Amino acid sequence: MRPGAVMVKYDELHIVQYWYLFLECFIGLIYLSLIRIQIELFIAYLKIPADVIRPRFFSSGGKVKTSLVETYHSGDIKLGLAYIFIDILSLTLWYSLHNKRKNLRLLILFLNTRRNICPSVDKNYHRWINIFVLGNVIATILFAVVFACFTQGVDGAAEFWTLGSKFSNKKYETILNFIGGYAYYLVYSEYPISFTLSTCKLVYRYGLVLQQYNEDIKNLNYSSITAKCFEIANRYTAIEQNIHLLKDTLSFSLFLMLVSGFFNIYTALSYILTYDVPLHICAELSSNACTGAMIIILLTIYCSRIPEYMMAIKGSVGSVIDKNQMHNLNLVGEVRFLTRIENKDIVYLSAGGMINFTKSFLLPAFGTILTYSILIVKLE
């Protein structure tokens, strides 16, 4: 690595730090506003009779605007708590990653020293990630526009966001509904998916490091093993240390993401199993279900690749040992170094140390969500 490369990266981090600070403050205000609205609505619902609270907060001519509003309109405490838990989990997720920023910086700096690994594959993946991120942002805006259009002209449509305050100008109500809808989809869709995509990209880059290492092992022959065995052993030690650091850094965050994904799917299933779904709520429920499914599927697929690549490395090392022992019986010391790599344990990325990510996790996960969603909905 050239001198000063690390300093350049730190300078870049400091340059964008102010923009991130502004974005974090904006998102934080949105979260606090939504939680405040939800808590006050729950308190109001518990303390005020139904014939008083419903006309005050939900005077929309009997029309349902979003499943979040209908949750409080119907008094479904279980579904309402699911929405609040998603808010709390997202805030906790942000703080957990913020507290791990030093570890994340070390993990990224390690990857920056290996930028030449599979450049064509990484470039294509980077392009697809950018497309997904852009699509995520555009989808949030489109959903907010659809929400504002559906609520346009509906009496009391903006009272959910203003806690009962009314506007004489309908244009202001439309603008407020767009802002409220955008905040809603930002919190429950765009923000969780952005966390997931960022995590998947970090894990993917470490998967590329392991994949490239496996290719280098396969290309070893008995004539070059003497010169490269020490370098190969040291490389694997460095990679393994960073994989353990990656596991420790993301463990709690992965758990929060999974639980958030479960709650997103639950909000959709619970509403579908409990109420008749109007056409204008289908977009919101689809967004919740797709968000939760994407979180679980993407995390499982990408995190399960780390142990798969490590298992492939062990197989390649064993094959190299067998071939070189047949060609040259004097490579005892070199083979010993390779044997140490072969005997290393496989590292599984886990969610809070409770769930190891393997591809076999997907089917039981969705089965569990469906089962417990039905049980919770039927619970009186």
C-alpha cells in the first residue's frame, strides 16, 4: 500500500462526516416524531372513550388511509406495538453500528489494501448495488406520492400527523400527507433496506477476499509451495482475524436486522389475516412484506457465503497437501503450515450468537414467521 493511502481515506471520511451528521439528525427527528405520535395515540386511546378519540384523530369519513393509521383506529395493540418495535430496533441498530465504527473502519481499511481482488466482478456488483440503492430511494418517493394522492380531498386525512390539528387549506394537507408518507416509508422501508445493503456489501467484499485466496491455493504446485507457504499461511491468518472481527462487529446488528425483518412481515400478515384489505393499502402491505423478506433473504444469502468459502479453502488446502506429498516427501515443514490452515475452524456469521447464517435457515425462518403471526393474531 502506498504511503499516505490510509490518510487519504481518513480525509475522505472527515469530508463526508458533516453530510452524514445532517442526514442522521434529519432521520433522528423523523424517528422521534413517529414514536411520539404513536405513543401519544396509544395513551389517548387508552384514556379517552372510543366515541371521543376516533372522531378526533381519525375523522376520515370511514376511509382507511394506511394500515398504520387503521391500527390505532381499530385499537389493535399487538399490531401497533409491532410498528413501535420497528422504530426502536432501527434506532438501536444505528447506535450499535455507530459504537462499532472503529471496528468498521479497520474492516474497510483492510479491504482497501486488496482493491485488486476480482476487479471486474467487484465493479459489476458495485454497479448493481448502486442501482438497488437508487431504486430504494425512488420507491420511497413514489410510495409517498401515491399515499398523498389517495388521501387528497379526504376530510381529516392529515390529522394523524398533526394529532388532531386541522388545516383550512387543502394544499397544506396534501403537502403534509406527502411528508408524513415519505417519513413512514423512509422509516419502515428505505432505512432498513439501506442498512441491509450496506452490510451485504461489506460481507460480500470479504467473500471476494476468501474466494481469491481459494483460487491462489488451487494454483499452487510442488515447485512453488516452498517459496509461498509462509506467505499463504500469514495471509490466511490475517484474513481469519478480520473475519472474526467482522463476526463480532456485526453480530448484534444482524440480530436487530433480522428481528426488524420479522416485524415488517408480521405487520403485513397480521393486517391481511385480521382485516379486509382495501386496494389502496395493498401498496403499503406489499412494501412491508417485501422489506422484511429482502432483509432476511439478503442477509442469509450473503452471510452464509463466508463459511462456504472457508470450507472450500479447507478442501483446496487438503488437495494441495495430498498432491505435493506424492510429488515430494521432503516438504514436511511446508505441509505442516498448510495442515494448520486445513485444521482451522469454520467461522459462521451469527445473529447475536443465537442464529448461525446458513442457507438452510431460510425455510424455517419464514415458516416460523407465518406460524407465530397466526398465533399472535389469534391471541386474545
